[in-house]
Amino acid sequence: MNKKISVIFIAILILNLLANCKPTNEKAKVTKPLDAKVVNQNLAKFKEEYSKVKDQGEIGLFLLLNTAIPETLNSPDPNADKHMLAGKTLPLFFYMSPNEFLTYDEKLLFGKMFFQNAEEHLAYLRVRFSIIELLDKKSIKLIEWLADNGIKPVQRRIDSLIYATVNFSLPNDSPGSFWIKSNEYWQRMLKAKNPVYRLLALQYLGQIEKNSGKALQICSVALSEPNTIFHFHALNYLMEFGRKENISVIDKYIKNHENKSNDGTYVTAEGCPNIIEFAKDVKKHLQ
């Protein structure tokens, strides 16, 4: 597949990701937007904090990143079900309406979703901008920090915010030296007990695993995950890097999932195939 076309196709799929879905837990708490005055106060306070550490480089950014996180963010979502609490499925953050998904980066920044209070929003600002700056510096220590976060299966609410920031800030075309130096930490994330970090690493599989046999094994594991978004990224890898001999893996996936509906983390949209149709497209591409 032409690389430019592939990138456009992937973009369309991701933009339609999570459309029209509902949380698996219908009791998910709906948070009200924070008052604009509170948000502006937080932005001003963060700017002041940042000005005190910016000249310290990576050390200063980690001071901000590791500032105490409110207990409400350092704990699981109170509405999480037993599968989420056990680290078997993704947290409620990954189930959004189309408008929420397409605009969640902006809404988080300005306190229009997710946060229960001003303290949580200020903590997010510290995490968000520290991560963005550290990624810009291609910090290997940051990737180690991410891997350490994935050790425990319990999903804290802050994990979703970390994922959201990295997902929007780390391009696949980062320098090869960055992926080589940070590879051991990405490999740890692929096996993380916390599914948020497994998913994050899977999205960069083409950069972090150059052994096609090992990559295929990782894809096979991802295709058995309960959340459909894992299936999308595994199939997307096979679309980009797979070989004809990998078709048997796709055939097995289609056979095992043909009669199952998408779980809500990847759903159909006009002009965008459902996950099984996408799998069939990948198979056709490899034939």
C-alpha cells in the first residue's frame, strides 16, 4: 500500500475511533466543566511553577512531573468494573462520544471534561506539559518512567491522562536513535500488567520491534485482548509490515470474532470498515 494513502487511511480510522459508543459501565460519572476562572487560575499557577524549573532542563521537568498527584487521580475510576480493576480491560476514558474523542485534548486542557476539581486539573497541566517537553527532548528517562507506571495492573485515572498526552505528542517518525535507546522500556510496556501502557506501546510496534517473528507473536497476543482497539493496532501493523505467510493469523482472528460485536473502543462509522471488515482488508492486502 502506498505509504501516503496508508497514513490517510489510518487517520480516518482513528478519527472515527470510539464513535457512537457508550461506556461498558453505564454508571460512569459525568463531570461538569470547571469554571473558566478556576481554569485560568490553574494555567497561571502552572506557568509560575514552570518558570521556576525551566532552566533546570530535564531535572526540572521531572520535578514537575513527579509533583504529588491528588489521591482521586492516583486511584481507579470509582465506576470501574471488576475487569478494569483487574487490568484486563481498558478504563472508562477509552469509551467516548465522537465529539469527546475528536476534541478531548482541548477539553482536557481547558477543564471541560474528566476532572472532578481544580486540584486534578492543575495536576494534569503539570503532567501534560512535562511530558510534552520531555518528549520534545527525546528523553529516554521519560520512557523508563512510563514503563515503571505499567508494572501494576490497577489503572489509575492519571494513566488515561498520561496516555492521552503521549498519544498526541510522540510521532512515529521520531529519530531511530530514540527508539533504539528506549527500546528496553517499550518492550517492558508491551508486557505491562496495565493495559493502558500495553496499548500505548502496541501503537509504536513498527518502531520498537524489528524482528518480524517476534512482532507477529505480539500481534497475536494483541488480537486476543478483550478490547477491540488492540485488534485495530495489531491489524494496522500487519497492514503496514505483514507478509503473505501471516494470513493464517488473520484468518484465525476472523474465525474467532466474526460473530462478535465491537466492544466500544473501536466501532464502525460511515466510510470506515468495522474491525472484521478491516481484518479482511488487511488479508486482501497481504495476498
